Amino acid sequence: MLAFYELLRVSKHAVVIIEPCDSEIFTPDVLTLYSGFYWMWQGMKNSIKRMIGRPIYYEFGFYEEVGNYLYSISRRELIKAAMGIDLPAVAFAGINMIHIPGMEKEIWKPNAPLYKQMLKKLRKLDGRSKMGIRPFNLLCAVVFKSTPKNELITALKASGYDYIALPRNPYNKK
């Protein structure tokens, strides 16, 4: 959180953060029977992993191979942080990201086989995320220091962001 507050301190209008989405705090916008079964399956898998002594991704966090802690964020955490310091608004969008080995060496063309494979996988992930079956890989959050203009709000919504005007602190005498 210290880095978040430092970003706010040095910014003029807003802070944009793109980090992995915390799947343990994920609450789908759309709750369906299928997504309920998905989360039940995830719980069963985690129980089996505990019984056989295998690590559960995100149970206590995760370290990358190079030693960095994989910090993840949630919409709720950022809303609470923004409300705690009486900021006016936030906006969120989910992003899915995949890596296909060998793609970094492929010359990009619209009909390249790895490019087609990547698009197919991304469309599948995006569809599942939009239906509430699984969380997006990354969360893009915009935390505003001042109320944005209506044109910006309209542009954000047109780009797929959820814009949330936060209630202001009635006890703050500004």
C-alpha cells in the first residue's frame, strides 16, 4: 500500500495500476450455475492438493522463479483504499494475458499459426471471464484524485471499464 500512496502523491489527476487479479478475493459480476460449479471444483482441487501435500497457488502468495513476490490486487482492496482517503472515483477493467512458447520468435502476420492460436485462447478466456466463470488474469485500475470530466467517463465506459463514483466522506470538511 505504501507504493500506492506514493503513486497518488506524485500524480496530478489519477493513477493507473495494472497488476495480477487476486483470484482469492474475486467475486464474479455475473453468478451463474456454471460459475458456481467452477468454484466448487476449485475448492475440491485445493482440498485434494492439501491432502497430498502439494502447494496451492495463492494460498499464501506466490514467488516468481526470479524471486519476486507476485503481488495481486482486487477491486475491493482499491475501493477501500480510495474511500479511506476520500477519493472521488475509480474505474476497473479486466485483461487476460497468455504466453505461448515460441511466440516471441514468430514474425507477426494476421494468419500466423501461433497468432491464431493466441487469439483463440484469448477469446475463450475473455468469454469465460465476462460470464463470471473465471477471473481475468490482470486487473487494470484507474484511481482518480479528482472527479473526471463526463467525456472521460463516457470514453472509459465505451472502452469496457466499470466506472464507480465513490461516496464522499460526509465528515471531511474540505
